[in-house]
Amino acid sequence: MATRRAGVLVVSMLAAVMMLAPVARSAPGVGLTWQASSLDLPLAWQVTSGSATSVVAVVDSGVQADNPALQGRVLAGYDFVHGDTNTTDDNGHGTAVAGIIAAVCPGCSILPVKVLDANGTGDWPTISAGIDWAADHGAQVINLSVGAPRALDIVGAAVAYAISKGAIVVAAAGNDGEDESFYPAMYPGVISVAGVDQTGARSTWSNFGSWVTVAAPGCATTASLQGGDTTDFCGTSAAAPFVAGLAGLARAFEPNLDGTAFAAALRASGGSLPDPTTAAAGLPDANRLLVTLGAPVAPPTESSPPTVTSTPAVGRCSTASAGKWGGTSAYKITWQRTRSGAGWTNVTSGTRYTPRARDAGYRLRVLVTATNVRGTVTEASQPTLPVRVLRRTSSRTPKNRYAQK
């Protein structure tokens, strides 16, 4: 996993298998089948599919920005291997990682930070510089599918710096199949990720233990350098970006979310695993995660119906009450009228309406349309009595025709 070269620790990538060949397209979940289901992503996408302002940094071998799965999502980044702004991926690992993030969080932006060379290796000073740069350039989430059993102090300092800037740092737990130290995943505040299969069983190559935060699918079909997909991209390199994508969704829903709150929400919402020693918080449930952060569970529910609070009359203002609703983020009140009761015609919107002469004899009602991210519900009030025409009474004092002139 790590070797020494010229006195510098070289960190190899964490993919157990890298078969570069066809991925997730631009639509939510394409390329993910059992993975999306196991993480409950379809329900989570009802709440949010991410936002362009939710920036996920891929600190890796670069990203192929023109891959069909990634076009229009990749921001300008930096190449710390060659010291320039060309973040083209000459290995494929970073592109595969970015493809998983984009499939989980289709609306998120990808910030490429190249710290690994064409062989998929890099040194700790370069990686730490990449983490610092990502934190300083708007990364809300940082994915680290790199690591080794030991690391230099500068890496821990870079991770701590990113966390202090509000970034959620997600890292692969390692592919040695052991309960062992592994960095940067083991640093305080990092969301560490093990790999599991379709049944939730730990992949044999995945590290595990109470220090691991969560587990996620360890294999995926994802973006390749050839412009299509790569099948069987496996390892904790694949598991980590699933959780980084979830963090992107969470940040899109709650922009001020930090790593501590995200970890707490993961613990509160995660599902159990067949082997609880795999990861402390089990398997993430994206939908329950967003509900824990405040998303509604279901479409709005009405507990008290809408009403028109006065008997309508021409020239007299009538007021509507929307009733009482649960789980509503917005609602609209529409006034309607009918003469026969067979059909209703929209009149105006708002909480108040003053009937006109043309409304005389018509019955009124209000239609309340309540909406949240889960759906829309419409309820109508009971019809009013027919709109009355008020009789005018004279305010003039009658004259006494017998009065002396």
C-alpha cells in the first residue's frame, strides 16, 4: 500500500480492481443499481439532487472533465504533480472516483486536485498541499481515496485545517482487510469508509473496526478515461466517494453543515450491517440522513381544513384561512366561484377577496395547494352561501313637508 522512494513515502491508490472501460451518465443514479437502492438514494433525490454550489474536491490523479458523465460539472483545479492548472487525469483513478460522486450527487460540482502521478502514486507533502488548496478554494467536501498505514504530521495538519474551514473530509479506510491504522482516514474528524457488497457483508479486502465511521458499496460502474464506463471499480477508493456524494447532497440541503454535524447525522440515520465490527455507524441511508437534517418525511398533511371566515357579499371583503398543515414549506390560496356547483372557476389568489357585482348569486370557496419536496396536496374549503347584494339604506334626514318656510 505504501513504499519508500528517494526517502519519501509514496502513497498508492486504494482500488483493489481498476478495469478502465463504460459509467454513470448525467441523470441521477444511472450506473448505480443495487448501490443506489442500498443507500436509499431514490427517496433522497426527492429532497435534493445536489447544487452547483455544493463543491466536492477530488484529491487524486486528476479528472477527465470531458467524460460524458462529468461534462459541465468539473471546476478549474490545480495539478500539484506538475505545478500547473492542467488537471487532466493520466491514470483514471480520479475520474472513476469523480464519476461515483457525480452519480450520487448529480447537481454537485467537482473540484479536481491532482496529487497522484500517472502510476497512481504520490508523496505526503504533495497530498497535504492538495488538501490545503482544496480547503482554500471552496471545497465543502473533500474526498481522499488515498492512504497508507502511516503518514507525516503535515497530512494531519492539512486535514485539521480543512475541517477548521468547514469542509467535510471523507477518506477510504484501506484495502488490507485488517483492523489496522490507516491514514488519513484515521485522523480525528475524518469520515472513514469501509467497503461492503450487495448483501451488506464486508468486502474481504476492506479494512474495518470501531474507528471506521461508515461502510458503503465497495464496487461500482463509473467513469473511465476512454469517455465511457469502467466496470468493477472496486476498493475503499470506490466506497469513499459514495459517502462524499452523500455529503454533497447534505451540504446542498443544509449549506452550513460541517463534518461534526454530518457524522452525527450519519450515526443517527445509519442502518445495521451483518457484521457490526465493519463500521461504527453501519450503512448510510441517504433518505433518513436528510430527514435527520430536517427534510420532511412525506408530502404535506392537512389537519384542519381551509375555510372562508365570513358570509360573502358584494363590496364586502371576505377572508380565507389556509387551515392547519404539517410538513408544508409553501402553500397557495386560490379563490373559486360556481353558480350551479357543477364546475368551479378561478377568480383570484391570496387570503382576501372582495366580491364584485358579477359574483352576485355565486358560491365561493378557496383551494389550498400545499407543497414540499416530497409532493403537493390540494384541499378545498366548504362552499359559501351565495354572494349577497347588500341593500342600501338612506342616510339622508327626511324633510317635514309641513315645516314653515
